[in-house]
Amino acid sequence: MNTQVMKTGVLALFSGVTAYLYHASPSRRKLLALHDDDVQILTTEHCFPSDLEGMAKVPKAVAKEGPLVLQLQQVQIMFRHGARTPLHTAPKIAEVDYDADLLIRGHQPSMFPYVKISNEGEILKKWSPTEIRYWKQPLRGGALTGQLTAYGKEQMYNVGLRLKEDYIQRLDIATYNPSEVRTLSSNFRRTVESAQCVLAGMYGKEHLIGYAECCGPVRIYIPDPCYNILVPNTETCGVLRKSNHATVNPDSLPGFKEKRCEVEEHIMRQKEPLKEAVREVQSRIDQIVEYYENEGVRTTRREINKHRQHYQYDPLLQPLYDERGRAIDKVDRFWANVLNREPALQDIIKRGDMRALVYLRNLEVEQFVGTIATGYRIHLVVFPLPRNLEVEQFEGTIATGYRIHLYFDKNPFFHNTYLCKEVFTNGNPSALPSRETPIKWKSRSMQKLVQEALFKEEADEIGDMTHQVVCEDTSPRRGVFCRSKVEEPPVEEAEPEESGDESFFLWFTTPTSSDSDTVGSAIMGDVWKNPISVMENEPKVPDPWDQKFHFLYGNDDSVARVVHGWEYPAELRKYRDQIAAEATTILHISMTGRNPEARRVIPRLSAGPLLTELVNTARKRMCGEMTPKLCLYSTHDGELAAIMEALGIWRDQWPPFASDLRIELYREVDGSEYFVRVLYNGKEQRVRGQTESYMHWMDFCHAMKCFTITRHEMERICRSDILERFSDEVIKQSRGKEVKRIQDTPEIYCEGCKEVRNKDVQLAIDTPEIYCEGCKEVRNKDVQLAIDTPEIYCEGCKEVRNKDVQLAIDTPEIYCERCKEVRNKDVQLAIDTTEIYCEGCKEVRNKDVQLAIDTPEIYCEGCKEVRNKDVQLAIDTTEIYYIQLAIDTTEIYCEGCKEVRNKDVQLAIDTPEIYCEGCKEVRNKDVQLAIDTTEIYCERCKEVRNKDVQLAIDTPEIYCERCKEVRNKDVQLAIDTPEIYCERCKEVRNKDVQLAIDTTEIYCEGCKEVRNKDIQLAIDTTEIYCEGCKEVRNKDVQLAIDTTEIYCERCKEVRNKDVQLAIDTPEIYCEGCKEVRNKDVQLAIDTTEIYCERCKEARNKDVQLAIDTPEIYCEGCKEVRNKDVQLAIDTPEIYCEGCKEASNRES
């Protein structure tokens, strides 16, 4: 009975628990993923959307009852190329032998015909300029830098085999079809060859050759170099180039300099005993030489060397020379460094010579006195007939001179490992002055790299030294025969060689007289007698091997060694993990930014183009468009790191060779929902905190939204100074004191971001402080900081005297970091700019720079002449009248008319034209008007159009010539012109022109006329203030008529000094195209709101405010993405350039 009751109770308990779990957990379900013939069941749990930042939302659609069956629709795969030779060798570490014949050879299973195709469908023959530079950097053994090795090709072939197993049947792509399988690659040989090997692994060589016979070579597409989606393009994107500064100067990263110095000291400690052994032998040689110079004469005898040559043997010194030679053998690049530092060879040793001399292992010098034996010569005359035979006897002669032996390691330039040059000193006129060993060059291109001066007049090509597949005879019966061939495609000319026709190897190969043998005399002297003393001199040609240790280069070299079978460098073994970790940090920072502010932008630029391509390709597939089922992207480690950061799967591990990242697109069989799965090297990944493997498509798009980017938007950001405008936080230095942040300038500091935001900006690097040494704080918001210094102050006065002064270290002068020269101690730099025009570099990097350097003369538009060569130009600027300062001079005048107009005005230079009312066209957007001059004319029609224009900048008086009233010190007035617009084309030709179309006036309430295109009038108003704080925040705000307020509704203050308001005119737009073309034309009348639907505020300084409206913002994108957002007229909508649609709702 008890047993029966117990059984009944257990059954009831089990039933109750089951029912409770069923009803209490309605979100529990099963995912069924359809594979080929079988069904894979994945158990998952639905998670409600999380509010955590970066957490991807789990789809609500997944929360339905019952199993969900998914079918694979598309796969997009990004993979890094296979193993390659290093791009950089580790400084201070001996190279290994990268044998070109062994490593860089064809991969027979992957040899099928292919072509590179551009976006426009053209066949590409040229490679990336970076790839071309690799061909000029041969490694020891002959292989070139950055080339895919045979092992790397085998790696990629195996990747293709894995992809074949995983997807060929599931995607039904067993036969190669370019409409179903699309291959893209960056324009580097290693990525193109990697893509070739992957395709061969998937389809087999014979299958692809068969396709080529009937349909032509397989196509591998190359992205547009100006918008390269497969490489973070630092060549065309200035912002990425600034972010990539970490790879060039890792010492700017916190703590890296100390770590680098520690590694260098460790290497030097290991090498020091080897150098000390050379010094010890050299000291004994010096003692013997010094003794016999003072006490007596050494005796020598005639001996035969190992090359069966007679020479004078010194029984005292020769054993020491041999011992020194054995010690030098253990010191890397010893003789190359000695020759490079010898003062007598400074004009002889060239960059090309050093490429080969680094392989010089040993050097020996001998003197000889020999007898040429008496004998006879036989002359055989074969023409004209009959043949004749002549015999001539000759007497023996004495030959004396010196002999230089050069012993080389195996090198990529010539086959010889031993070279010898004999120079005769007996002066026999019938004999040659010297005798040399012929150099057996490996190729003409290698000879050209060494003897650049010899080939400077030729347009020869530097060879590729890598294999191409050449296919012959496409007849159906014989088929396509493919073979490996070494090609030498055209390359750019090498950098110009130093002046002078002499070089080391030109000396070696040319007969030389002992009377003029500069090289031989130098080698016979200090180079041979005391090379240790020569090593104390500065080198003439920089040797990369002798540079600072670089974690990135050391890791690249070490990984390439290990993967190809060599041991990890013994000198670096102690720091192996640290080198890998620091190199990975540099890679990550370069691709994603140094700080949270930069990481909001840099990943969009580095990963955004490819992510956008992935999302768009998948979306087209979902919409039923003809898109490939399988997309292959052959790329690099940097791009993979950026993509992984965007996906939230970066784990601080450098992507190894042949890594692959897959994005699989699935569709619900019984519905219309799509899901995404991400795999990295075969392992499932959770995207941005997702808890399940399969992610709903909409949530995937939402997670990637902040990283996708359009080409137009990327180009705009790349041209911007966005990195300089990041972060409003107060910067703290390591001493615990607060440093006042720099206001009204795009953030110049070191402690916060540890980064040079602009190469022309003067920043404090390698220091936790930015402050004035005199007062221990930043006194002026516009102070620019010096480089590599913990102090910012003027050594002369110990304080900041001028807010615009750029201070150098320990000097009252201004130092230009780019041209390495002090130009003028009184140079004043423009405010609100990150870049300064340098007269040495002849280039302006920032549109707002206006400099005047210690000169009483300014270019006059009337006389068309520059009076002082140091005057700086205004380039690409929309605001020229804000910062125009004359420094330390009481006069700014026209040399032609000899009259001072205004001491603070700077005129634009290098512009021949000014907007002309007659031809209605502006030829130069940077034209500045003459000041208080009677003529402003058009260079094209040679006629004066406006005579009374008055401009004044940073001066307490700006008035209207007709009404004689001052309105605002920054207001620009113009007189006696009825219109500012292009009557002929109804379009804005100059970005600074303010137009009035279909209206007769843009006018001043006092004089009823407007004369100047850039004028904004402020009339009949009593206030300029912010409603929130009751204070004027910016002196350059222009006031609207009949309105008492200009403010931001959200922050209750004036955010932008350049806001321009409309003046009693109903319309400002282009009559021809019915839209605003110019970013500075700003009026919207008869509407109560001008705003961004998404962010509720104006983010860009060029957005202009409408009258009677408190807000300008975009509801669609929550921020102003484009400073050129223009307002629609007589319509409740505002077109946003960022989201490509009108986002404003009628209020």
C-alpha cells in the first residue's frame, strides 16, 4: 500500500513540475538548422532586449512557440592571406636566409588561368604602389618582402578544401559559376594568389582550367583604390593616417618607450661580449703598431694566401688580423657599418651600395710584391687567308700594389661569395692599373638596385621575382597548358640617388689607378688598421637594421621565421610573449583608435566599407536580387582586426595566417525571417554580447548600424578634423593636477589620447603633462604644444604672452617640425586650426590658416604682386575674415599705393580673380577683397565692379560708409550693390556667396543695400544673448532683424560662432535646381522649425538658423551628419545629407 502511494505521489509531482515549467517558460524552444540531408537541432533560449551598451538585441520574432527550421542562403567569407615573407625585419637581429628558389615557388595544384578585374570591368596589370615598393626590398636569400610563400599557398589551398566540405553541397555550387561565386581581393600579390589557391582548393585545378577553356580566365575583382573596402586605406583617408601613427611611432603610446628601451638594452647586453672581443684584439694590434713606429722596423716575408696569390706576410700582425677577423665574423654587419661611417667614403657609399654591403661578412687587405714569369705569347691570325701563326717572347716584370678581399654571405644581388680587387702601384704604362673579380649579378633588376647611378639614364624595370601562371594553347583538343613563369611587371622609378657618379660597386668594377684610388686608400687606412675607431662616427646612409627596436617589426619577422621552420630569435626569446602582446596592441590601436572617442569613428573608417558591402550583399539576396551565394574576400590582418572589433569578437589575439571570418545568412523555411551566424576559424562567435549563435537579421543590422558607412560620408569624414574635435573631458596629468583643456580649438593634448591627431600640430608626446612651466597651468586656450617635451613655455619671458604663439622648447623661436628649421621667432599661428602653413614645406594643410611673418607688406589685389616671400596664403577656407593678424609690425600696406589701411587686415594671396558682377562668376573660392582701396576688379574682364567695399577684421570699427553707424564689431558691411548671385546659371559658384534669388534685396536697414557676398547685417536689434545664461558666448554671431533671441533651445547657449541669420527675405534657394547647393546659404522662412529629427540639436558649425525658430536638428539620425544640410523653402521638411531623406515634420 505504501509503495503504491509513493508511486502515485512521484507521478503527480512529476506531472505538476512538467506543467509548471511548460507554462512558466513559454520562451523556451528549439532551433532546427537545415543542412544538406540531415537536420541539426540547436537548443537556445530567447532573451529579451538588453539595455546594456553594445549588447545586441535578440529578436522578438524568435520567441514564438515551436521549432524554427533554418536553411542556409548565403555565405560571405573574409580570410587573411597565407604565410608570407616578413614585411619588416627585426632591427638589431641577424636575418635568416629566405631562399627564393625554396620558398617562392609555384603551387602546382593551384595553377589555373585568372585575371584581375577592376570595378569598371577592365583588366588590371598594375599592382598597388605599396606592392611595388616590396619589390625593391630583397631579403637575404633573394626572396622579396611581403610575398606569399609555398607554405602559404598550401595553407590557402587547405582553406579552399575546408570551404568545399562545408558549403559546396549546402549552397548547391558544385560547378564554378561566377554569378554564384564572387571573389574579391586587395591589389597585393599575396592576397590575389591566396584567392587563387582557395578557389583551386574548392573546385580543383582541372575544373577551373576547363571553365577557362570555354568561358575565359577566372575573374578576381579588385576594389577601387580610392575606396578600398579590403584595406584600411591610409593613403586616401587622412583620419586613418593619423590613427595609424601608432605603427610609425609607437613610442607615443603610454609605456611603450620604456618597454622598447628594455628590450634594446637586453639585445645590446647579449651582443656586447662579441664587440668587446673585437676591441681586445684591436688593442693588441694598436700596441704592436705603436711600438714599431717608435722603436724599429718590422720584417715581412713573401707568402702565398689561400687563393694562391703572393703577398707580404707580417709575422707579428697577420696572426692578430686573422684572430680579429674571426671575432668580427660573429658581429652582424660589422664591416658594412665601418664602411658606412668612414669619413673618406661619405661621398662614395650610396644607398644602393648599402643594400649589398650589409651582406659583407669579412674584409681583408694585403700588400704584394711579385714577379710575372718570363714566357711567350702565341698570335693566331685567321683572317685574311692564308692563316698565319706568330710567336712572341716577353721579359718578366715586377708588379707591386695592394689587394682587397671581400667575403659575402649569400645575398639576393649576385652569386659571388668572394670578390677581390688588385690595384698596382709600380706604374707600368703597358699594364692595366687594376684587376677585379667579375661580379655575377643574379638579374639586371638586382644590379640596378645596387648600381643605381649606372642606370640613372635608363627607364628599366625592377623585377618582381615572383611566379605568375602563364597559360598557352587554348585549343579544345590540347586544352590549356599552365606553367609557372617569373615576370617583371613595370614599377615606378626608384627614389633619386644622391648626387655624384661615384659609388662603391662602381669603383670595384671600374679599372682604378693607384694615384686616384680614394676608396682603396680609405680601406687601406683606418678601415683596415683600426675599424673600431671608425665605428664612433655617424653613418652616412641610415641602416634600418640599426634603428630603434620596433615591436611590430620584431613580431612580424619572428612569426615569419617560426612559421617557415626557423627558431625564434634567441635575443628576443625572453620577451616573446611581450613582443606579441605589444604588437597586437599597436595593430588594434591603429585599426580602432586609442581612446573611446576615437573608437566611435576609426572602426567606421577601417571596417565600415567592408561591413557595408557585407550588409548590402546580404540584403540584396534577401530581396530576391541576383547576388552570389558565396562571396570570398581576400584581405589582410588589419582589416580582419577592424571587422572583429566592429562585431565585438576581438580577443586581443593577432589573426594568424590563413584565418577566416564567415558570415552565414539563414532563412526560416516556414516563414520570412532571416538569421545570421558568425564563425571565426571554424568557431561560433557571439556578436556584440549576443547570447546565441543565430542572430536575427534585424538585430544584426541594428548592431552594425553604427559601423556601416557610405562612400560619400567616409570621404567627408576623411577630409575632416574629427579626431581633433573629440572629447570635452578635463585632462589630468600624472602629477595629480588638472590641466585646463584647450577651448575653441580641436583639442591639443597628450594625456587623454596619447596620440598625434594631426602631423602638423605641435603636441606634447611621451609626457603625461601639458602645462606652462611658469604658472603650472595652461593660461591660454589657443596655445599649441611642442613635441617630445614635458614643458610648454617661453624660455625668454617664462609665460605665454600671446594666445596664438607656438612655443618651441628652450627657445623663444618657433620650430617647424616638418622642415626642421626655425623660421621666425615672432611667427603667429592661426586660431582654431590644427595645421599651419610652413614656408619651408610650401604646403597648407588646413583651410583656416592665415599667417603674416614679420613683414610690412601684404599681397595687394590691385597691383598683383607679393612684396614679401614669407607671406602665408589662404587656402580652401570658408572663413578668411576671422583670423587675420599682423604680428610685430605696425604697418600693413600696399607697396604699390604706399598707404596704410588697417593694421590688422590680411589680404588673400595667390588669387587672380574676384567675383565680377559683369560675368557673374567666381573663379577662385578663396578670393579676399581689397581693403579701403578704390579698386576691386575682375582679372577676366579687367573692369572695376565695386569701388566702396569696406572690410575690417578684429578691429573696433566696422561701419557702413553711407549710414555711418557701427552695428557689431564683427559685422562685415558692403555698399552700393543690388545683388549677390550668379544671374546666368542660377547657381552658387562660390561657397561663401550668400544668394538672394527672385528677390530684389539682401539689405541693411540703414542703407537698404548689400555690397559684399559674405556680409551679414545686424540692424534694429537690442540684444545678442543666450536665453538660458543671459550672456553673449560668441562675438561672431550675426543677428537677425526684428528678433531678440539667438539661442539653442536644448542647451540655452550659443554653440557656434558662425551662425548666420536670414534678413527679411522670403526665399534663398537656387531657381535652376530647386535646392540649396551651398552650405553657407541658410534661410528658411515661413516655417516654425528647422531641426534634425533624430538628435534634437545642431552639431555642425555651418548649420544656419532660421528666424523665429529655437531649434535646428535632425530627427532621423540623431545628429547632424553633414555640415552642408540645407533647408527646404516653403516646405516642412529638411533634407539630411547623412540619412538621404527629408526628416522634418511640420510643426
